[in-house]
Amino acid sequence: MMNYDRAGNMASAVSTKLSLNDAKLVFHRLDDGVMGGRSNTSQEMINTINGILFTGTIDTNGGGFTSIRSPINNGLPADAKGIKLKYKGDGKTYKVLLSEGNGAGGPWASSPSWQADLKTKRNQVEEHKIDFSSFKPSFGGRGSSRQELDKYIFRQLDMKQIGFMLSLKLSNGDPNPVETFGEGIFDFRLEIHEIDLF
């Protein structure tokens, strides 16, 4: 089992030239080591595109997710309809995360992480819009019950954190297929070139 260093991960957060609603994005890593897993994440600036590289190794023996997350200090404007992304991936299906921060979306949290799938094509730069209505509430990666879908309401102004995740589970809680996730121990790579609202 890896020793998960939450304080160290926060201290080594990477400042980027990306911003959202006039808030500069500073990403820290959060992976399955927080629950005893063995996966490993790194993040670094890509100066040539002013973006961030989300990369690392997944180990499905005892775990199965990695992520990077950044505060959105200003929240999201009430009139925004969704997130617009420019990125280059590796053929895997990732997830975009939005939440209130402060541990939201964990198995024992009181508020969910809002998640939407992000499909990628290997080594291709893509642009994609994700409407806020596509984000699904999630706790610990599991899908939401009908009761939870009715209970929780997505409010832009409450969203104080954005993130990107590669996980065993898709946003609806179904398994992420081997073809778009992987198996055993494997590497991953996602470049985030631009983040904006529409």
C-alpha cells in the first residue's frame, strides 16, 4: 500500500496559465492512494500550449482512479450553460469533475461530485462542449439512484472545484470498458489545452 501524502500533493500543486471565470487554475493530484490504492498521478505545465499534462500510471490491484483538481475561486456564473474544452488524449474515456470542493463526492461526503464523460481519440487534438445538464451526481464513483438524481440540483454558483479523472467507472457508475480504460497496470496521458465556458 502506498502512503498517501495529501499535504504534499497540495503543496506541489501546479500553477497554470489556464483560467475559468477569471480564476487562475492551480491543479493538485488526488488518486486512489487516498483509499489505499497504488495508482500514481503527475501533472505539469505544457508551456508550448499554455495547458496542463495529466499523466501517470493506473494500478487496478486495489485501486483504479487518478485525478487532478483545481479550485475555482469565483465559482461559475449563473448564466453559463457548460464547459468547453480543447484537449489531446490517448483513446481512453476520462471524466470531467465539478464540485463544491472540500471533499465533495467522496463516499462519505454530504454533497456529490458532478461528473461527465470525456471520450478521447489517440493523439488527436479535439474540442468538445459539455452542457451542465449532462453532469451526473456521484459519490465515490458509484452511479446515482433515482432518489439522488431527484434530490441533488446542479448550481453553477456552488461549483468551487474542477477536475479531470481516469477511473474504473464512467459518470453513470457503469464500468469503463477495457478498451477505453485499460487493465492491470498501465500508463495514461491527457493534455488539457484550453478550458472555457459557453
